[in-house]
Amino acid sequence: MENIYSLVQLFRNAIEYAKENCETDPLGFFKRFPNGCCGEASCLLGQFLLENGINSYYICRMCFFQDHSGDFQSHAWLQLEDDTIIDITGDQFNTDESLLKYNYPIYIGETDDFHRLFMSESSIRKSVFLDDLQSDNYYIFLELYTKIKKYLQ
């Protein structure tokens, strides 16, 4: 688990360095990192882990607020075969009371109270990450991933 934590920390730091050096993508996915980019960050982290021999699943779930407003929040993270969660953007919710003011820049562990809030199934897929992104954004993700990898130190 120490090896996984080291790799995840290395990748999160690389995202932050790329952001500081204005090396974000044309669509601006990481302009406000970690806010609003949990899906993209999880996808790219999954690619990095896959290249380091660690298989994971991409999880995207929704939390519906119980005030009957119809409001919801989605969130994405990675999960290992043993159900260990890897989340590098949980700290984007650090001011949101309804989401427990969650303030972990990196969380690796069992399902906690925060992640239990997101129980509505949305999307789960085995990690094939960048090779599986058959979308218009594939080349943007590939370019962004290449930029982030420059900061892996």
C-alpha cells in the first residue's frame, strides 16, 4: 500500500505543478484543480497506475440531497479489486457541509462516510483508461497526460 500511496502522491503533485506552470489543457479541465475535475483526474491517475502495474476501476457515483430539492452532486474516484478507494480530489468539497466538509487531498482506504454519500450507481468501468476513451477529447487527454508526466519527480 505504501507503493500505491507514493505513486498517487507523485501524480497529484505533478497535476499541481502542471497547473502552477499553466500547462493545462485547451478545455481547461485542470484550471481549478481539484474543483470540478474528479472524473478527468481519476481517469489520468488510472492510466498512470495501470502503467505501474496497478489495475483499478473508475467509479462515478451520485449523491442526491435529502432536502427534496432534486439537487445532486457527482463524484469520481478509483477503486482497487479489494475495494480500496483512491481519491485525489476529495478536498474540493472542503467547504460543503452537506458533503461533510471533506478535506482529503488524497484518500486511500476503505469506504468512509463521505464516499458512502455517493451510492447511486452511475458509472463503473475496469481500467483501460486512455485506450478506452473513444471520444472527441481523447487527444486532449493524451496531451494533458503527457504534460502532467513531465512533472513526475
